Amino acid sequence: MPAGLVISAPASGVGKTTLTLALARAWRNRGLHVQCFKSGPDYIDPAFHAAATGHASVNVDSWAMDRATIAHLVSRGLDADIVLAEGSMGLFDGVAARGVSGTGATADIAEMLGWPVVLVIDPSGQAQTAAAIAAGLRDYRAGVRLAGVVLNRVASPRHEDLVRCALNDAGIAMFGALPRHAEISLPKRHLGLVQAEEQAEIGKLIDEAARFVSEHVDLDAVLRSAAAWSVQPAANGLNVTPPGQRIALARDTAFSFVYPHMLEAWRAAGAEILTFSPLADEAPDASADVCWLPGGYPELHASKIAANARFRNGLRAFAETRPVHGECGGYMVLGTALTDADGIRHEMTGVLGLETSFAKRRMHLGYRLAALAAPMPGHQVGARLRGHEFHYSTIVAQPDTPLAVVQDATGAVIAETGSRRGHATGTFFHLIAEDR
């Protein structure tokens, strides 16, 4: 029977991903089968998990998914020795209004699955107060169990001793303390970490993280703190309808933000995925019956996309007879033009009238609930879709027919409605699940 743990923290940027990757690789190096998950809407971290463990990682999300879907997804860990779920933001951070099975907080997943929490705490600028924070998180919600604490970025042995004594007085286990170590810092950009597939040395970095953490953290104590668990997977699996039987999927460093569970669900339903690279000037496969452009970083490659005539012409021809859908960055590329951060305007494919700009960045972030006013690939009029939006672009023009009435997690209607023209549709949010 596997054992499960949640890796969380009081806030973002404390070191959850680094510790998760290090633990996963260190235990894998010992011969254990490690399975990772990501709590919340993150399209980047699962690829790092896969690099560390050798096994695909997927997202579990209490705002967008019901308990049956979450049970189905985590059932892949039943043959593992240890399961690690990496949290998002702080342990209890979610939205104000409850979604399908929770608020999207990591604590929801910890309580739902009965997995204890290992807290990563950065005590920079404090000492005993770090123990007070840990104690407050331990006592905040009765159904969430704290396994112990790993300190990150401690300044000195004296600093470590002060925090360790305070944690001991509070009855909280301390598994170890990590000094500052620049060699295991993961590079970042505006939407989070630089993608694993863009880092040629990612394996060496994870190995170094595993070595470093093994020196400073009691891996056996962490492993003993995990809780044995079992789950009955839902008989009906994921509530995901593939957009077509043969799906032309844009897939490269500019088009990579797609939730792994979506692709798995499409394949499980019998769909065939035919990948192509717009950056390599490839057109969608002519034998496909639908084309899907995920989000990613088109703003970093806008000039190349604009110059790739074979891709742009091939997509336009495809959209004349068959459905094409774009999410976020993919939606922007389906539009007329994209202005980059330097104020340079680049022509996109023009199958939709959308025009966006990164010249004046404004963050758009949060859960989205969309009621479709028109069909899109895989979903009919009236379908209620749950997703997440995260980008820095602004709408210059969105002249086409709105695709949906879109609300944020508070129920407020937002302007990012998505749009439809002919066979083409697009949304700013990334689809996670359809309401059952």
C-alpha cells in the first residue's frame, strides 16, 4: 500500500517545487517508485515531476474537479511506494467561493486524501516566529495534519538552532534545514518556472537538488511521516470529451500549456493525437478532423510565428472546413495580430479577429466558469466548463461573436468571453473539466 504526503508552504516562492523534485529523485535513486501530483492549476510543474520520477504527473484541483475525478486521477499512485502532491501558493490559499469539491486550496487535497503535510518554511528575517507560523498552520483546520517542517534558506547554524528549539517547544517535527544554495535555483520567467523541456541540464539540476537535500534532510523520517492510503477510482473516470477523433495538436515550446489529464482523457476515449510544431513551420495534419492550439509563450516567438507562412496558411486552410480551437496563447495566435513587449506588432493567423498586446502588461489570473453560448470542439451549447486563466496580455480588439458567458470564482462576469468565427473558437482560459 503506498504512502502519501503533501508538500506545501505558507506562501509561494518558498521552495516547494525544489523540495518536491529533490525528495522524488532521492527516493527514486534508492529504488522506490515515486508518483507526483500537482494541486491546483499549474501546467509547468508536472513536467518537472515527470523529469524527477520517470512517471507522468497530473493536476488535481478541488475547485474544478469533483471527488470522483480526483479519486480517478490519484489512483495511478496505487502501485507507487510513495506519493508526493506538490501544493500551490500557501497551504490554505484558494478562492472565496467554494467550487465543485473545495476552494482550490492545497489543504482541500490534503484533507480529502488524508495525506499529512510537509511544510517548507523560509525563516529569512525571523527565528522563533517561523515556529509560530508552523503552529498556526497546524491548528488552522482540524482535518489537515502536519507531518513536520523543512526549513529553506537558513542563514547559519545558530539561526537553525533557534528555529529548531522553537519548533520542538511547539511539538512540531523538523526534518531538516537547507542553507542557501544557488546551484539548485530553478530559472523563472513571467508565467512561472522556465519549462522543463527548455532546460537541457534539468536532470543534472534535479540530481544536485537531491544530493543537497539528502545531506540536510532526514529522508527516512520524512518517509515515515507519510500516511498509508487507498482510493477507489471512479468507475466513469474523467468527465472529458475529446474534441475529435483525430486531433492535430500544436506542441512545442510556444504551445505547451495543456493539462496532462486532458490529453490522457482524450486518448482514453479513443482519440488519436497528431502533434505538429508551429515554430518549425509545420501545418496541422490534413487527416485530422480538429485542430487544437494550447497556450504557452507565443509572445516570446511572435516574429517567428508571423514569418512561418506554411504554418499560418495551413491553419487558415484547415479552419475553412474543420474546427480549430485555441486556449490563451493559442487563442492569441488564432487572432489577427499580437503586439509584443517591445511594442512591435506581429501578424498572426487571422482566423479570428482578436488582437492582443503585451506592450502594457496586465496580469489576468484566476479560475473561470464558462457557460457556452455557442459550441466548441467537444462541447455543446450550454455546457459549463471550468478552467483557469493566467496571462499578461490585454485585449486590443475582440470583434467576433462571444463564445461564452464567463465568470470568475466570485461569480462576477468578465470581459474575456472568448470568441467564435466560422469553424474557429478560442478562450483565454485553459479547460480543466466540464461540470457533470
